[in-house]
Amino acid sequence: MTSERTPGPQVGRSPPRREARAKLSGRAPYVHDLVLPGMLHGKLARSTRPHARIRRIDTAAARAIEGVHAVLTGDDIRQLIPQPYHGPAFHDQPILALDKVRYAGEPLALVLASDPHVAQTAARLIEAEYEELPAVYDEVEAMRSSAIVHDVLKPAGTFPDLKHLAGKRDTNVALDFHLRRGNAARAFEHAEHVFEHTFKTQQVLHLPLEPFVSVADPGERQLTLHTASQSPSFVRIEIARLLGWPENRVRVQVPFLGGGFGAKVYVKLEALVAAAALIVRRPVKVALTMEEQFYTLTKHAATLRIKSAVDAEGRISARECEVWWNGGAYADIGPRITQKSGFTAPGPYDIEHVSIDSYALYTNLPPAGALRGFGIPQLVWAYESHADMIARALSIDPLAFRRKNLLREGRAQATGTLMRDAALDTVLERLAQRMRWDEPFERGSGSVRRGRGIGIGFKASISPTTSVAIVSVSADGSCHLLCSTVDMGQGSDTAMAQIAAEVLGIAAEDITVVHPDTDVTPFDMATLGSRSTYHMGNAVKRAAEDARDRLFALAAELGLAPETTPIPEIFRRKYGMQAGNVVGQGSFVPSYIPTDHASGQSSDVTPFWMVGATGVEIEVDTETGQVKVTRLVNLADAGRTVNPAIVDTQLSGAAIMQLGFTLFEQIEFRSGQVANASLADYKIPGMHDLPPLIENEAVTAHEHGGPFGAKGVGESGTFAVSPAIANAIEDAVGVRVTALPITAEAVYRALRASRGEPLAQ
Amino acid sequence: MSTAQRIIRFTLNGEAIAASVAPHENVVELLQRLGLHGARESCGQGLCGCCTVRVDGLAVSGCLYFAVQLDATCVDTIEQPFGEDGLDEVQQAFAQCGAFQCGFCTPGFVLMSRELLAANPEPSEDEIRHYLSGNLCRCAAYPEIIRAVQLAARMRRARS
Amino acid sequence: MTPFELIEPRTLDEALRLLDPADPGVRPAGGCTALMLMMKAGMLVPTRLVSLRRIEPRYRDIVASDDAITIGANASLASIEHSARVRDELPALARTLRTLANVRVRNVATLGGNLAHADPHMDLPPLLAALDASVQVQGRGSSRYASIEQLISGYYETTLAGDELIVAVRIPKRAARGCAYRKVTTRSADDWPALGIAVALEREGERVRAARVVLGAAVDRPTRLLAAEAALQGTRLDETSARRAADAAADEARPSEDARGSAAYKRELIRVHVRRTLLEAWCDEPVGAVRQ
Ligand SMILES: Cc1cc2nc3c(=O)[nH]c(=O)nc-3n(C[C@H](O)[C@H](O)[C@H](O)COP(=O)(O)OP(=O)(O)OC[C@H]3O[C@@H](n4cnc5c(N)ncnc54)[C@H](O)[C@@H]3O)c2cc1C
Ligand code: FES
Ligand code: FES
């Protein structure tokens, strides 16, 4: 019986993941596995030029291959969808290239065949004639370049916080965000010390092991999409918009995802399979290869200039930040990243005078989007490296410098929004304790030198966004939870069930979580930006409360004791048998006040603050520059943890991923062409790259607005890994690296330069 | 097109079967066609281990193995059931330790961990890392995976 | 799609007859790991693959005689790694195999395939060159022996004719030989090497009687560093002499630039790792060698 009413607290325990058995026996469903009767496989031919007008696409040879069902180009798509452009911030991305290609690797034509090998062979035969255009690759150059990626910019107007975007001509600037607080210019004039440094980050890849995949199934009345997507509700709206259909004629179903990390948000392959399936009237599947992921979405490379005025005591009085984001050929969510990360660009410090300018730029590289941190890891890389460089220059201990400047509870952050429930100080202090910062540190000898470093970062959540949930109680007391949060590995199914169970007073295991299906599960903005625990968690909690209240009301109406009557008894009394449902509904959208366009000020930019800090101990081989992280300590404020085991895995998983971004991951481009599009040439961390010691801690904290005090944590582990390592390198061997990745060669070159014997290029 | 199909016969998770395969088909494609989805192609280059299966008692990457070469072999996949509740010690330990996130790499890690424990019932942490270094997990559940293998080793010892 | 066939002959003779030197689309196949990668990348479009997997079992044997260990070309890398004989008498080979690719690849990839592929990043060619191995090559009615330097003629190039097969590798035993191989990766730990350095030192008392120092990965084929070898001749191996030889190695090597490092950086890596590998090889005490 699933009706026991008091199984004990559900939030705060770590039941095994509900999908454990399915995943461990190879039976968990992924879109990757899906086969529909009569299904065609689509393979893409891609642009070989970074920027060119398309004169002609020659598909004859491909069509001539036996077994090829159809070959589609952008013109064919335009027959079905007159304006075949999509994108969350700008409607700038064509489903298949039209008139022009804007990066090497852009989808040009789709070959459909029953046998994927046939489609692949045919796709390799497609050729295009191009008229090459000047291209721009660097984000800083893109500010002034005469190479213009988009002739006209067409804002999408989808998100309330991007409503102000206006169409523009002849610029590569998709969005510029500015923030002014106090008078930074004047403060610099009177400053005791002024420090200015420039930092760089590289393009990296999400590289989920399940590459992008979508299937479209054209039905009688409805088009069904099975897609590995983090944003089923958005996909439904966007596909309906493209087709000019009502939302209810598009159905989006999402089973498990083989990883997402921000890649599988908004529309990726969905518009392509939808259009293809409607044209050929058969189910169509497009499953990208590992290689093709490199041509789909990357993480923004950025150039960050940061300048601080510091007084004699080591207090930062003013800070100026300029950030250029390399958005690639299509804006994707880049403008939002530019804006949201701009809010916290000066770091978690209490600074009176602040000036921020942040620019989202188009270039002729594959589009960049959100990747576990929404721009924050890039910023923390800059401001936490900068922090240590200042502390060193002033001979202040890096921890003491941070303590002195830290933003405290209740103080106004750069946007003017007050800090609330952001455990910056607790996180920093726990990190210091775990690192035994005040104890002497063994520094190594000979060619092996040891060092340690710390970093701390924070993030404003993405706002305002909406989540809706439904809890349905059956007559035997068992429950369904309907929500469109996508479990892509972060364990949300388990955590959401715990939240609902806590309210209903039943065991989390007794709740069935229905996977996203837009015909069934209600709206959710997307599973991204660590927003689900807070936003969907609140919606789930409200839905469960609504269901519980209705049950109680029903019991009272029947003259039963609401709190103690077993649920089945209530139904039996009402319907005379095991029958009926009680359905509770909850929705959540936090308050938000848009920032002023000129000053970037707002008293309410975020419903909650995320905090993450990292400490590392490292060894540097001074003869080769090789860096080995021997200890990795991850701290975060996750509010009250709903499921401590899952939080732990999120923290170390994020930190290890960022370790790869810090030390070796890099998409290499040669004249706009990706030069290392495979797992053989683009390396990600494996077992041997793992630091021998990894520790995670979510500090004791409470988030006032979160469900049972909880908030998101999926990205916090990434924030401060990179600067902590760079800071530890300087601690170990006295050299500073300001560009990612910190390769062994970069460290070795810095060592040689510091000895006055620079290594030839 | 004379990509002649060939009939092969082999044992799949203990059951004798016959299948018609094309010469270019690899083991993952064949298994997927047979409705077994646990071995999946990800990198397609032998590097990640998502496509791991056992052929005649040896773990191989299905993405780099021609299906026709399965003729007259014994193939075991992650779908092979164990014991009363269908999961062996390795799977139970992975569940207990939460040694997965998205689960895409998980079948490969489970199968390789099983191989490791068969060859080396008491592996050190270094030996675990070494043996599993040919499997990649982008969710980086590595610390949990190491703990799970250690737990599975203890569970196996306790049983025998 | 270009049709092709995969044939599994039962004898070496039959395999040799199935090869066709006139058709570059006909290729012998060992474990097929490298072949499948090339096919997936569209670099190879075969018409016929002649798999050696089912030929006479003796082509995968590992046999020891008084003066050599001979390994059949069909031996899987895993079987060599786990061979007690190899562990005892050629521990450096067993150690190298442990870090070559991964368990699954070693289970199927063959010694013959590893040599014939001639990818400069492979670990075995430099090591086998340092061990003075000779490769037995069988043609239709002809048989010859080639050193690794004679076999591998360039970047993915060998001197194998289209109807020749590698059938075995013979590694001579040498008294008091210490050997070591270092795979130097500069990005993730498991990566293709930026350089591979193999060293074999024959001792005479406290001195080096003969040395072989071979560089792989950073150059287009395994290359002996002769100046370094000469610098070691007759010396007592210690930090100073190892450093001198390593400097000679760094001076003579011509590493190429790639994503794993610039040429200048790789030269410095050669300097450091030749020294370290020499010191390691000097301490290498194969059981077999001691017994002799
Ligand atoms: C994921 C992965 C990682 C790897 N990492 C490493 C590594 O770290 N170090 C390393 O050294 N290697 C590494 N390799 C390469 C691996 O060792 C080779 O793929 C393997 O050795 C090739 O062996 P095979 O038997 O599969 O050859 P096949 O693919 O069958 O053949 C390779 C080539 O050799 C020819 N050939 C095969 N057998 C013979 C023969 N007997 N006579 C003449 N020609 C023949 C074929 O025609 C083909 O040209 C890696 C491979 C993979 C897939
Ligand atoms: S898919 Fe086969 S090893 Fe990655
Ligand atoms: S659990 Fe996601 S890749 Fe391993």
C-alpha cells in the first residue's frame, strides 16, 4: 500500500536515484535509441567556408545514390516555412543555410534515407559553390571589423528581460550591457593603487556523451517531437511559431538525456526534423555524431579587462570591467549570458564605484551558448585571478584580501540589489578551514614545487522564468508528479519527488515522476542555469500543497479527520470504491525588476544568489611546466540540500569538468575551421586526470525563497576552479598565466620568461 | 549495390540467434537493430567505452568491431540479467554509490568494472583508475565510480 | 556506397593469395581497430579486407629461444601484455602495453596491425626499435626480415608490398640490458603522446656498452638519436652523463609542432625526458636478463 502517511522527513535524505536500475541495466530510454516504423535517417552536409554567399548547392550526385529518399536545402524548407529562422534572443539562425553561410560546419543540406550509411555517403557528395566574404573570428576585432556577420539583426522578443533589444544594421554587437554605480572614473583618479589586467578564455565544448538527437513524427493532427532537449516547452512554442500552428498541435516528449550541460537548450535539431518530416510525410531522425557536436554549440571564448582602484588598507574602492563575448555566427542565448553575467562582473566584493561594459559579439565561428555557469566561470577566472594579483602586489594574504572586501549579507551588490541568503562568508571561511590556510604548507623540492590557491564566485539566477507543476493523487494514495524539468543526469526526478513527498507526508519512492511530454506535463521555461530546484521545486511544492489542501478539504467535507485518515479511506468514502483523483496545481514565477538600460541598476535582479568556491593544492614540474592537481576542495551554498548525495555529485562533477576547461580543453580553429573535432583530438578529463583527493561541502544554509530552504547548485562547482589553479601556480613557482587553458607549455614558457630565458616560438 | 548481407549465428546473452548483417555494419548498429540499446555509440573511436560488449569473454568496443565477425561467438551485453533481482554486485554497488548521472556511459563502466573484478578481485584505487581509464564520463561521476567498484569488490568477497 | 567484403581465410597462404598488390582497396586486417577508424573518417574505402584472425594459431604464439623472444603478428596486444614470458624478460614491453590505448582496444588490436599502421604516435615501434627487434615479413613464396627503421619508411608509410604480411617480430635477448619507454602526454593523461622515448642500455659492469635511444610521436617515424647514443657509449650512467646525452638528443632531434606542443617546447621535453628515461632504463632489471 502506498498510503502510509508519516514516513519521516523526505527533504534532506539521499534515497538512491529512482532511475538507477534502468540506467544500470542499459534499459533507460534515450532518444538516441528511438526507432519508429518507416523512419528516415537524416545526415547533414555542412558548409566548408566560414563566411560566404551560397551561389549554388549541387545535390545531384547525392540524389543519384541508390536508397536516398530526399535531399533538402534551405530553399525546400522555405517552401514550408517562409521565415525559417529561430533563436531565443534573435531570430537569426536558419534551419538550413539560406543565401549565406556564416561559419564552417553550418548545416547546408539534409539527406534522408532509410539506411544512415547511405545518407552519410550521399551527404559527403554534396558540394556548394561559394562567393567568399571577409570573415571575423576574434571577439575584440568583431567590435570594429568591416566583416559583418548579419546584415540585419532581428530580435526575437521572447524573454521579458530581453524585450529592450532593438533591430540593428551593420554591427556585430548583438547586445551591449552597461552598468554604472557611483563614479568609477573619479575614484580611479584618487586611488592609492590601480591594477589593470586582461584575461582570456577559450572556446570549449559541452560534449555530452549522447550527441544531439531529435526525431519528428508527423501525425494526423499533431506533430510529435522526441528530442534530447533541456527545454521541451520552449521547443513546442518555437516550432509552433515557425509553423504558424497553435501550441497544441506540436507535442514534445523528452526521455532521459545523455548529458546536456546547457548545449541542448532552445531549438537545435528540432526545427530541422520537424520541417523534414512534414515535407516527406515520414518520421525523420537526425542523430549527430561526436564530430558534429563541434559544429553545433560551443562555450563563449571571452576577453576580459578588469581594472581596480585599491586603497592603502587593501580595500577595493572602484572597479571597471569590460568583457567581449565571442558568440559565434548565431546569438543563441549569448545576449542573455552577456547581460546576466554582467550583473556580477565585479565579483563578490563590496565596491562603491563600479563600471561594467559587456558585449555579445557575432563572429564567423560555430555559435556559442550556455555551458554550466552561463558566463560566470569566465568572469570568475578574471576577477579571482585579479584578486590574487592585487593581494600579491600589496603583500596581503589572498584570503585576508578577500575577507576584507567580501560582500556581506544585506549589502547592495553592483546592480543595487541587496545580498540576501548568499553564504559568501560561510563558504569562504569553510574553505579556509578545509584548506588549513593558516598552517604552514609543504612546498616541495627539486623539480617538483607545490602551491595552493583559492577562488570564490557567485551568480545571479536567471530571472524571471516560469515553472508549473501538477500533482495527481490516485485513489490508493499513490501519486504522479507532472513537470517538464528534464532529468539529464542531475537527479531532478529524485529531488522533485522528495519535495512533493515531504509536503504530502508520503515516501518519495511512492511518487511516479512523469517525464516531459508537453501534451501532459505543464510549462517550464527550461532546465538550465541551476534554476530547477528553486523554480520548479517551488512549483512542485505548491502543487503538492494544493493537492494536500484539496484532500484535506474533501476529508473535512466527509466528516473525516484530515490529518490522520489514510488517503484511500478518503477516496473510498467519497466515491464508494477505489476511484477518482485529486489534482493539485502549482506555478511559480519570481519577481523581477528589469535593470535600467543606462545604469544597469535594479533593486531585484535575481530571486536567489548562487555561491561556489574552490581550493586546490597542486604540483608543478618545473622542468616541463606540467601541473598536477593533488587536492580539489569544492564548497557551495546550495541552501538547504534536498538530496545531499546528489549535491555532492553535482559539485565534484562540475569541478572536474571545469578542471578540463582549465588545463587542456580547447577547440582549435584554423582560419575558422575546427581542427580537432573528435574525442581523439579534443581531450576531456578521464580517470587519470582526477585529483587524488576531492572534497565537497555544501555549507549549512537556508534560502528564504526556496522550497524548504533549497536552491540550485548544478553550476556552483565550476565557478572558481580555474583561478584557484592559476593562483596556486603562482604560489608554487611565481609565474602568472592569464589565458585558458593553462597548458604545460604555457606554464613552462612563463617559467622560462621569468628566468629571463624566453623560449623561442 | 552488392553490399551483400551475410547471415551470422552467435550466442547473445546466452541465447542462440541468427542475424543478417551488412559488411560495413558494426556491433553497436547490429545490437540496436536487435532491440538492445545498452551499448551505444558516442565517440565512435574506441575511446569512451559507451559501446562496450563482451565477445568470447573479452571486453571490446562495439563501435570498432565488425558485426560479421560476431559469427560463431558468444556475446554478452549490459542487458544480461543477474541473480534474483537482475542486478549483480557491480550494478548494486553503482546504485548504492550513485555512481552515475546521465547514465550514458554507465553500461560501459559496469561491464568494465565486472571485467576488472573478475581478473583482480581486490583492486587498489590505482588499479581501478588504470583499468577504467579507457572509459569516459562527461558527467564526471568518477569519484563515485571508484567507490562503487571498491564496494562491489567487498560485496563479492562477502558473498564468496 | 562502395561495396566491400570481409574475408576470413583459414591459412596464411590463403590470406596471401587473397591480397592484390594492384588494388589499393584490398587490405590485410588484424584487429580492424585502425582500419575501422580510417573507414569512418572516409580516409579508406576498401574493396576487400582480408582478416588474419582465423589463420593458423601459431601466428599468435609467443615463443622464447635462447637468444630471442618471437611474437606472432597476430598476437593481441593484451595477450602480449599478460604473457608471463614477456613480463619476465621484457618488462619494459609489458609496462608499455599497460598504457597503450585501453583494455578493449588491447583485447583486439594486434602486434602486426600496430606496426603496419605506421602512425607515428604508436608506442610500440620506438620501443621495438630500441630493443633491436626484427620484423618477419612474408610474401607469396618469399620471406624477409626488416628492422623497424627499414619497415616504417614515413608518416603512415611502410616498405610492405601490397601482398606482404608481417608474420612475427623477433626481439633478441641481450645480456644485462635495461630498457624503458616513456609516453609523454601534454594534455589529458590519456592522449596521443607528444613524444615517445624508448631507451635500451646494455651494461658492462658499471658502464654503458651500447645504447639505443629512439624518439617517436614528435617526428614522422621512429627515429634513433645517434648523437645521444654516441654520448652514452662507454660512460658510467649518472645524472651528469644522462644530462649530456639528453642535451645531445635535444640538439639533434627535429620535432614537429602540433596541438600537443610547439617544436621548441617539444625539444625541451626531449631534453628532460631522455634524461629521465635513461635513468629509469639503467635501473630496469628484467628477471630474464639477470638469469642469463
Ligand atoms: C582508442 C584507441 C586508442 C589507441 N591508443 C594507442 C596508443 O596509446 N598507443 C598505440 O601505440 N596505439 C594506440 N592505438 C592504436 C592501436 O594500437 C591500433 O589501432 C592497433 O595497434 C592496430 O591494430 P589492429 O590489429 O586493429 O590493426 P588493423 O586496424 O587491423 O590494421 C591496421 C593497419 O595494419 C595493416 N595490417 C594489419 N595486420 C597486418 C599484418 N599482419 N601485416 C601487414 N599489414 C597488416 C592493415 O592493413 C592496416 O593498414 C589506439 C587505438 C584506438 C582505437
Ligand atoms: S563509442 Fe565506442 S568507444 Fe566510444
Ligand atoms: S553519467 Fe553521464 S557520461 Fe557518465
